[in-house]
Amino acid sequence: MLKRLSKYIKKLNKKKKTTIKDIANVLNISPAAVSKALHDDSRISKKTKIAVRQVAKNLNYQPNHLASALRKGKSNLVGVIVPKTNSNFFSSVIQNIEEVLNKEGYNIIITQSNESFRKECNNIDTLLFTQVDGIIASMANETTDLEYYEKIKSKGIPLILFDRGENDLNVDYIGINDYDSSHMIINHLVEQDCKRIAHIGGYKHTRIFNNRIRGYIDALKKNKLPLDEELLLESSLTTEDGREKMIHLLSLKNRPDAVYVAGDYAALGALQVLNEQNIKVPQDIALVGFGNEPFTSMVTPTISSIKQHSGEIGKQAAKTFLEHAKTTDMKQTLNKIILDAELIIRDSSNKKSPVKST
């Protein structure tokens, strides 16, 4: 057997991948027997199982999980789609999804859309081809066509959306109360005697950003402040967007005395411009972000922001998938979990008293 094994190792160096048939040829047994041995079938002797596993190790055999999934109808893989992985919010959600699912024998496949609709569609196709047992996703900024998400539903694969998701899909959703979050921010700024509050928001076709915009508008009305359309701006909420929109707001004849930004990276860009132009924050212009990214407590001044409870969102998304995995009831009640957000007040918006950074 050693001569045969040595011969195959040399031969396999020229191949891309070892197969069950290669192991069978070394041991002079059938591929079916190898497959059964690798799956610890009771009909295969202990001696054969040991031999098969040793040869598989020597030949660096890697199981074909896709083929296995096709045979069993279950892959124990869950796809996760996020707009970007370099955000503390999304990385925390992913970490908590993985932690919960690993305990139940599942692994995750992480993909990112980079806010691109086309890439998001490719990610969905790849995950479906890989025979994942479910998909947990947060939509890209560019996504307005829900056809690919409908494709997931049509195949009977559990789809759980978090943070960004559309009500029209009628699927499980986990997120925070974005509408109320805007009220918290505006109420706080009004308490700081701000009267002309601008909003650098996301695109209103995305549900969460639309809810933040609606919350901003309604909170202004509630506080008897006028809505000035020139103070309501939409963007992709990148750092560069924050810089660009802040420069625009500062060019207005009647500048705002506060700016509520719907994302921390854009808030960082806005703060950079304010610092560069020697505008006092919060005395001249107060600033509030959204997401509570780690850098918000490290910059000068520290940035007030909304804490989104990313860890809990990840755990609830994973638990929701597991509920689907444990039932065959296609009419299972959908989960709509809306968590209360928290406003972390820091130096950038607190005019009345100093704040200890958190």
C-alpha cells in the first residue's frame, strides 16, 4: 500500500483536488466503501475506517461540501450579506450571528455588497449555488429592486433581514426604532437651545433612512421648529459625503446651529470640516452622529451618537434563523423585532455641561 500511496501522491501533485476515487484506488476498495468509512457507517470495519482516514489525510483530501449538501438537502451553512465589513456595527452583528450559530453546528459564509446592487445580486446567486440553509442580510444603499430577495423566498430558504430591510418582502426583520431615534436626537438638540437643525441623511428609498428622515421632520414639528428643505440632504453617508454636505451647509446664507448625521462616518467627515474651519463644536454648531462607532469616543471633540445594540441584533437574527431551521411550518409567524436605541451624549452636542467621554 505504501508504494501505491507514494505513486498517487506524485500523481496528485499534478491534480487540483483529491477525490474519493483516488483514496479508493490506493486501498483497492470501492469509492462507495470510502464514502461510508468517511461518514462512520456502521457497516464498515474499524480497520477500514482507520485506513481510509489515514490515506485521506496523506492525500490532503477535502470533502466536497456542495455535493454533500445536494445529497442531504442540508449544508449547515448560513449566508450573511452586509454592505461593508469595516464598520463596527456590521462586524459586531456578524460576530454575534456566528457565535450563536456555531453552537448549533452551523458555519457562516460572509459576503459584502460594498453598497452595490449588482454585487449584492452576485452574492445572493453565489450563496444559493452553495446551497446555504438560510440567508441573513442587510441591504445595499443602491438596492431598490427586490427581485433577487424574492428569489430567495421562492426557493423556500429562510431570509432574515436586519438593520436595512423592506416591509414589502414580508420576511423576518431585526433592527432598532429609527423613527424614535430621530426624535431622541432632535429633542436633545432642542434642549441645547438649537433652533436651526440640519439633517444629513441616507437615501430615503431605504426604509431605515426614510424612517430617520420622517422622525426628523416630525420631531421638528413637535418642537415647533420650521422645516427648511435646504437643511435636509441625502447621501451615501461616507466620510467624503459628510465633508461635502458640511461644506454645503456652511455655504448657506443662514447656517444651521446643529447637524444631525444619519451615520458616524459622515459625521466624522462633517467634524473634520468644522475643525478645519475653526468653527466651535458644539458652541457654534452642535453635531450628532448615528451608530456609535469606536472612533466617536476618540476624536476631538467626541461625537454624540446613537447606540444600535449591534450584538443583540446579531443574536436575534441568528435565533430567528434557528427557529425556521427547527420547523417545517411554512406559515410560521414572522419575527419583527424592533429594539429601543440609546443616545450617547458626548462633547459634540452638549453645550450646557461638560460630558465625560464614553
